[in-house]
Amino acid sequence: MNVPLFCRLRIHTNRALLVILPIMALACNSVTGLVGATPTVWVLAPTISPPILPVFTATIAVSVSSSAGDPYIDKVVSFTPGNPVNPDLGKTESVLGPPDFNVSALTGFLDLGIGGNIIVEFVDNLAVDGPGNDIEVYGDPANDEQWIVEASADCVSYKSFGQVGERASLDLATIGLASARCIRINDKGKGGAGATSPGTELDAIQALNSSAP
């Protein structure tokens, strides 16, 4: 008896999805000599597992940069020279940037004069209260004179560190400030009036602990 293969096909599996095809069943009913119930055709729908993809852990290198600039004073807000003062040593830009005091060449510093005062400002950073001292004042390396140093968070209200030497390391915590944007320095007025550079000499001011403004 010529019975189509699909009418004799019966596939069993406990992992298959069973699909009954009525159209095939009807076709098998028309086969002459086929006795009994028309065989049910079971067609396997293969179990397809999703592909196993490799797991990649991406490491993204992020360049983290504080927006704070260099830790040195950036701007001279005001300067009132004392009397007497050496006008040849009156270049206010001398106090900007890192220390560069040159004793023999008489360059890299500003002569405040007797009783002179200066206000300078951190622009691209702030001096902040952190571990240890927070502000370094660079004056005459001989450190033979004194001035009064004050700090301000808003450049309006100032708190004084008192009278200190021309080279001084200062802690903002001692005056109750969390940060400082402006520094004001007043010559104590006791320098040698007949000297080449009467009064105190300011070279640079550095924020030892610095942050973005």
C-alpha cells in the first residue's frame, strides 16, 4: 500500500512543541486502504535557545578635572603704595603667579612702601580650609619685616590673621573661614625709610588647599 510518508510519520519528544496539522490529516483520509483513525502528524518545532553572547564590561576612562586653575593669586584688585615707596619697584603684576623673587636683580616682587596696602584675588580657584595650613605668603626671603594679612570669602568682609612675617603660612580655620577669595595685606609701617625698597616686599600668594570657585 502506497501511504504517503507524512501520513505514517509520528515523532515524539518531550522537548518539542506539538503542532497538529489538520490539512495533512485530511489528505491522509483520502488514502485508499488506510485503516483506522487517520494518523496524526506531529511536527517538531525545534527549541531554539537564544545565542549566548559574550558579556563585555566596558571601562570608560573619564578625565576628571577640577575647574580650579593654578593655586596662585590671579588679580590685583587695588594697590595703595605707602610713603615713601620705590616707584621703580611698583609693578603690581610682579605678585601674580608663582614666586620669583630675585634679590640681586631686584625683580619679581612689589614694594608696598611704608604703610602701603594691597588687595589681591583668586579668580580661577579659591583657597579653602583643609589639612594643615591653607595659604602661603611669599615676601622678602630675608623675612626681616612684618605686615598684617587679612582674608575674605566675598572680598567685602575681612578677617585678620594679625601681624605676621613676610614669609607666612596661614590656616583659615584660625580665623573661622571655610574659604578665601581675596587677601588684603597692610604694611606694618616699620621698614627702613632710606632703603632701596622701603617697607615690605610681596612676591606671591599661594592657596595650599585649593578648589574651584
